[in-house]
Amino acid sequence: MTSASGKLTSEHFKTWLKDVYFPNVGHSSVLLIDSWSGHCPNAVKEAAPPNKIVDVKIIPKGTTGKIQPLDAFGFRVWKNYVRRFEDSITLMNEDIELHKRNNIIKLQTL
């Protein structure tokens, strides 16, 4: 199931729980999620099979960029790269729309 906007929805999250998370964890597990409303504990309860116990822990709002390794060390580096690239495109007056998904994907292969 894909999203036309490219954004994650709570239905995508439930599908991931059912198809990926629960089949690959034991009887009891801990799931650490950020505070995005689509990651609500109710979605986890709705998707959980009756034989699985999951303890949901939520990262407090405003702390994601400080404690999630990919946000702190991966995405920040990537976003800085994209900003510099956008600045260069603007200065060179190139006709490239970086806000479009396909152009961003192409950027990753440069």
C-alpha cells in the first residue's frame, strides 16, 4: 500500500505492525515510537494479535532530534547537503524542482 503524497499514515503504520513488526518479535516486546499521532498506542493495540504483548514507549515531543541517532547524525547531514545543493541550483538559476519526489530520489544517486 503506497501513499500518493509519500507521507506515512496511521494505516501504513498498522500495516507495518501486522506485516513486519509482530511476525518478527517474540511473545513479549517493547516498541519505542516517536510522538507522531499516527504512532498512537491505540493503533498498536488494534494491530496486535491476541498472542502478543507489546509495551509501547513514546519518545517525548521535541526530543526526537536529540535522541534518535538517525535524526541526530543521519538526516541532519542529509538535510544540510540538500540545502547546499538547493542553494547551488538557485545561484546557477537551474530549472530543477527539488521538492518533487522523483527529483529528490535522483539527487541521492549523484
